[in-house]
Amino acid sequence: MKRLTLPIAALLALTAPLYAQDATTPAVDTSSWNQGGGEQDEALHLIPDHQNGIDTYEVCSACHQMTGWGLTDGTFPQLAGQHPNVIIKQLADIRAQNRDNPTMYPFSLPQEIGGAQSITDVADYISKLPMNPENGVGAGDDLEHGAALYAENCVRCHGDQGQGDNEKFYPRIHGQHYEYLIRQYQWIKEGKRRNANPDMMAQIQKFTDKDTKAVLDYVSRLKPPAEMIGEPGWENPDFE
């Protein structure tokens, strides 16, 4: 097995927009949602190198696990199967300090993992990892309410099955750990995620704690396509 390198913290979260802003929304710099340019644009146009993707992901695996499945307690999200454009955007935003992640930031820098090519490579590698068949979920006691909220508020961007949209930088949220969804949702609502879409931030201001738990419990139980899901106990052969 390869020697693990420096740890890396959580990378992805909810970022998709929903509807219009209202007066209750905390102040937010809307220009930082998806301003592009710089490494993001460069990485989006590079051809992935598979071996460098493996080598770069070794850094990430110290926290996100060699499988890319994260931890069910939500300390670290599942990255496996995520859209490559979403990974590129989030990693480029952290490096450009458009998204605050002080734990991850020093280990995401070019001197640690490489330049834009490494962003492309690791994003492509992660997107092809099989997803966790047993992600963390909520209590399961208000799923009907959660389903109704999801249909009314989230389908427009995240899709009917939580599949997101690679071209629009909307993340997959199906199969994500419930506790991670809760934490990132709260940070978006409070304005702590500076690269969160301001339309989503405005939309969720009206959600009660009951609404939040219900809809994110429902989201955590949405299943990715069967062909994207790994077997229980799967081990990544790239790190044997």
C-alpha cells in the first residue's frame, strides 16, 4: 500500500441555486458564486492524466478514505462519483480563497499537489470511483414531508434523483452523508459558504429546523444509479 501523505479536509457540498432572494437573506458577495477564470477555466480544458489523478488523490485519501466514501458521521463527505466540474470548481475556489476551508487550504496548494493539471486529474479520478452503498442517513421519521419539500424546492437544480448537473456545476447530492449535508446546509444558510449560490441561500431562509432535517434525510436516501454504486466493503485496488 502506498504511504499516505498530508491530510485534506472536506471538499464538496451543496452549491446549486433555487429561487429568488428575499430581505431576510444574510449579506453575501454574489460575485464569488461561480466567477470562473484562473485555474478553474484552465483545469476545465485540460486532458486528464489517470496516474497523476491516483497520485494526487493519495493526499485526499487521508481524510476522504481510499474509497472516496468519506465518513458516515459527516466529518468528511463522500467524493466518489461526484461530477468532475464540481470538484474542479470547489478545489479551485479553495485555492483562490473564494471558499473558506482553513484546514484544507495549505494542503491544496500547488506546492503540495501540483497545478491546474493536478486539479483536472484528481477531479476525473474521483468522478469515476464507485459510490458508497451505505452512506449515512437521517432518522427516517419525516420522509413524506422531505419528499414534498424536495420536489418543490430542489428538483429544478439538483434533479429529481439528486443527480445534479456537471455542465452547470450543480453537485450530486444523492448518496451523500446526512450529517455532512446538514452542516453544509447550515453554513450556506448563515452565509459562511462564500462560494454558495446566493439564490439557494435566499431560498432556504424560510426552512424551519423540521424542514431542514426532513428534506436532507430524504436527500441522503436518494440512490445513485446502480452502475455507480460499489459493493459493500469495496477496496480501492489503486492503493493495494
